Amino acid sequence: MTTASCDRGGHTSKRMRPWQSSCIVLAGLALTLAIMRRLAQSSRGSQAARRALPVTPYKCPVPAVIHQRIDHVKPGRLIIIGDSHGTPELFRLLDKLRYDIATDNLILAGDLVNKGPVSRSILNAVPKMGCWAVRGNHDDAVLSAWLQFRDGQQLNPKFEWVRDMTDEEAAVLLGLPFTVSIPEYGIVVVHAGFMPGVPIAHQDMWVMYKIRNVVHEGEGPGLTHRLPTNTSSAETSLGAIPRYRPIEKAKDGGGEAWAALWRGPPHVFFGHDAVRRLQLHPHATGLDTGCVYGGQLTAAVMPPLADLRVHSPAFVAKMRSGEAVSREDLMVELVAVDAAEVYSPPGGLAA
């Protein structure tokens, strides 16, 4: 079977890549069909009907699974890749890593699409790559644009490519959760980040794919945050914790990087912040190195779990005690490929 791989110009190639040698569609047929039925109902239904259901900040249907938990990993490495934004460097990086679909565990940290030339090729490849991925703000914005287009509305010029998206490609975006966690490694992947001090189950959807900074606003009891299952109403009291206000862009209120304040557990891998590029905080690692703006596409690579347990005593000790693990404990290796070109003007860097 051949799958979507692309040259620098975004043209589809029939060459089979090493990680595609067993490239049968690994997504379960029943799950795929269920997603397709849900997508068809969403696109056919009226806007008023969709507004009555829980929606994301971009007014898309909330995914069936918001926080995906992986309890059983494959015996190979754990690979987490930053924002690809529709660039062919994703395929180049997988080749460089010699990604093995049969044994390696692969997670994409969101913003799979938009701005780059091969967004549709990535959407076609993802179900065949044996990987997991989280929802980025661009992924959700693209899905929203597609649903509106299906309702007869005009497309924003920056989403013109969405006109040709198929139902199958849109279904990939519809199924993306907001987080993917692997408890055996003590890690979680999210696109943008979290509010420090707030349990992951209580994180707001906007925060998970938009936050970059937080502004400290004191401490006090009775702090509330919206539950991610309904961004308009549901709230839960989290008791006396520091009060932070989430910020996406520093120009909107300053603040400091949320990741610098994250104490874990778990260790968080995230993207979304191309301005700061690679971020190496004690318990959070930022992997958006600005590939679409001419930078790099970066992966964090961890050894197979069995090897990690043999060669990292600190990892074993901290997992037993419930402490947050560090990159050193996880034996993280950072691997990157340079962008072949500037796909989007750096002026859009904060988007």
C-alpha cells in the first residue's frame, strides 16, 4: 500500500517510506465509522442544532474523548513531535528517526495542519501512521471553517485549501482529543499547555490549545475554572490555589510562561509557542521550533519503556514515589530537521 508522502512542492509521491512497510490502516474500523457518522450529522445539521450541543471554542463538536489515556504502549521508543503545520518536514523527520510503525509509539503535539503546503497529505497519512495526536487551535479552526463551508458560508482566504477537504480528512480532525497521556512514562502531551495548579481533568479547552503565558493575580479560596466538557457554564471549585489569568499573546497582558510554573506530575510536552522556540523547563518541554516559519521541526525521543526502567534508576524511583519526572530521568533525546523553506511569513508567528 502506498500512502501520502510529499516532495517540497507538496506533490504526492508513490514512494513507500520505511515506516509505511506495514501501512494497513490501524485506526479501528468501528471507531472510524462512528467518527464519520458523527461528522456527517454535524455537517448536515443546522447551526442552531449544533449550538445546543457542547462545543469547542471554535464551535466544533467536542471530541468523544477529551483526555486520551494510553495504558499499554508498544515495545519501541516514545516519539513526540512538535507543530508540523502542514509542512513536508513531518515526513522527513520520520524518515530521519527511522520510525517503526510496528514497535514505536508516536504522538503529534497538535497543529497538524494550516499554513504549510501539505496539510491534506498529513491528514491522509495520520490514520495510517499508527500514531496519536492532540488537537491544536489550527486543527480546530480548520474543522470549524470546513463545517461552515459545508453549511454554505464563504471561506476565509487563509482557509481556502479547506474547500477541497474530504469527509475522511475532516474526520481525522474531529477525532482529535485535547490531551494524550501515557501514565507508564509519567507524561502528557497537550498542544498549548495548562493552568498551573489546576488538575488536568478541570482544564479549560481554550487554555489547552491557546495558552502561552499566565498572569499571577494572587491566591485565595474558591477559585473556579470551567470544565472542558462545556466551556460556557460548567464550573468546579478547586479550593485555595494561586490565581492565574491565562494569556495567549504577551501583548495582551504580559505575564510569564505557564510552563515555567508547572510543577507536575506529569511531565508535559507541548507546542504552540514558536516565539520561544525550544523550551526546557524542569517539568515541561516545549517542542514548537517554528518549522513553518523557516525554523525546525523537533521531536523528543525516549527509549523503550523496558530500557528506561533498566538504565534510569531516577525514573523508576520517581515513578514509584509519584514525583514528576525530568527529561534527564526520561533520557530524552532531541532530534530535529531544518525547514526546507519559509512556508509562512514570520509575521504570523504568534498565531
